[in-house]
Amino acid sequence: MPSSNNSSGSLALAVSLLFAGALYICFQSRSASDPISDRLQNVETRWTEYPVDELEAVLDQAAMGNNKTVIIAMVNKAYVEEVGGGRTMMDLFLESFWEGEGTRPLVNHLMVVAADQTAYDRCLFRRLHCYKMDTQGVDLEGEKVYMSKDFIEMMWRRTRLLLDVLSRGYNLIFTDTDVMWLRSPFSRLSNNESLDMQISVDSIDVGGHLINTGFYHVRSNNKTISLFQKWYDMRLKSTGMKEQDVLKQLLDSGFFGQLGLNVGFLNTTEFSGFCQDSPDMGVVTTVHANCCRYIPAKISDLTLVLHDWKHYKASRVNSKWSPHVECGRSWSEAHYIPKIPKL
């Protein structure tokens, strides 16, 4: 009998060892080949190497494939709230993506930066990629008339945010929301990686480059990060100047060359605006309501731009753009007072 008991015990031990070995092999195999396990391991690695805050999370969601390019626009309450029952700047901006050629998928890569809670809530309602910018110490909620103190402050806050984006390794296209996207710009932006920055201009038939920071493409590298850091730091010595003028100073002073930074200037035939209309609807990519002072005028004249574009799409006949009457008048209204949207 003792011999029988020993045999039974040995058999039980052998079965237990075999079962434990099978479990070990099973889990090892799952860990090596299971894509879910792989993703979990990758998340842990990313968290260790790249701590994820709210901005990083939104950028990661909006980025294009492997090249980490994000389209960035900035809005506040004045751009998302109706005044007088009409359309908003945000309405027109997003409609241009809908009506444009090859632009609808690009909304998936658009990050909307909100300068106040109302703009952030409206962005979330539209199910876009939304980020609420830190505006502590300044009220950026209402309409900021061109060259007002608050307008200048909002532009510098924007520059600081874009510096942060570049520092995180993301390439970017920044676009004002008064830019209509009629075609995808990516086929018209140079694929030459030696160009660190490509920027729009107001006009191409004058001396120098009248750059416009309402639309530009920047690759993230040491040169562009250094440029944006210098650009932002110069705000302290540039009281009363908008960031665009300070960047123009850096360009004219040769600072771009000191950095070894190569810049391309986008022609107004493809990247046009109210300062200089594109003569060719067959190639125009964006239309910017530049040379215009306040939002209601921009909305009025950009509505006509979309009307002209729809007519072109239906006929494929090139024609002149409708006159920018309201934007022209905006400069004569020196005492314009922004209307406050009602909640």
C-alpha cells in the first residue's frame, strides 16, 4: 500500500508540472504575438519616453500618419458665436473644407485652439480635435480688432503655442480661420525637405516680401525651433508691434540666414487673398480675407468667395472674384465697435 500511495503522489506531481509548463508556454506565446499585448507595451514605453499632457494627446490624435503634421487654427468666442443671426467665421471656415477639392479628409487632421470656454465648447460640439489654450491673465474672448492691444496679445499667445508644438516634434500648417481652403495645399507646398518654412505673402509685385502669418507651413527642427524662440522672445522689445511685423524684421535682418534656415514664399496665384486676388480659379488653393479690418466684413466677403467657388465648380469657367466691398469699407470705419454675441 505505501508503494501505491507513492506512485499516486508521483503521478499527481508530474501532472501538475506538465500543467504549469503548458500555462507558461501559453502566456509566453501570447505575450510575444498578441497585438493587444504589444499595444499595451508600446503605450507604456511611450508614456515613459514622452509624458502625455492634454496638448500632446490632441496633437497625437490629429497628426497625419508618420510625418506628424498637424493643421492648426485658433478661434475665440467672436469666431464661433453668431452676431445678428448670421453665419460665423467658423461656419465659413469649415464649409470651405466641405466645398474644397480634396479637403474634406483634412478636417481629421485639424486641431482647433480655443482661446476661451465658449469657443472650446463649440469646437467639442462639432467633434473636432480641440485644445483650450492657457490665457491666464488676459481676456481673449471678444472680437479683437486688427492692431488693438488685445489683438497683438492674442497673436503673441498663438506664437508661444506654436513654439510648443514644434518643440514636441510636430510639423504644422497654421491657418487663420478667415482662410478658405478650396484645394488641398499639400500638392502645392514644396516637398523639398531643405525648405524649413513656407509662408504666404500679401503681394508679389512689390519690393521685398510682405509676409503674412495667416497661413504658413513649418517643419520641426532645431532651426525652426530656434527661430520661434527668438521670435517670441522679441515681444518684450517690440511693444505695439504685431508678431507678423517682428518676424518680418527677423527676415530682413538676416537672422534666417544666420540659422541656416531656408524659407519659401507662397505665390498669390495659388495662395491668394483680398490684398491680391488670384487670377486663376483653376489653381487657387486658399483665399485669405487679409487687408480687412473686422469680422463682419470678412464674413460678408468670404461668403461671396464661397459663392464664386461653387459657381466655378459647376461651370469650370474661370471668372473674376466678386469685389471685396465690405472689407474695403472696413478701413474707413475708424470708430468701429465690435458687437457682443448673445448667449
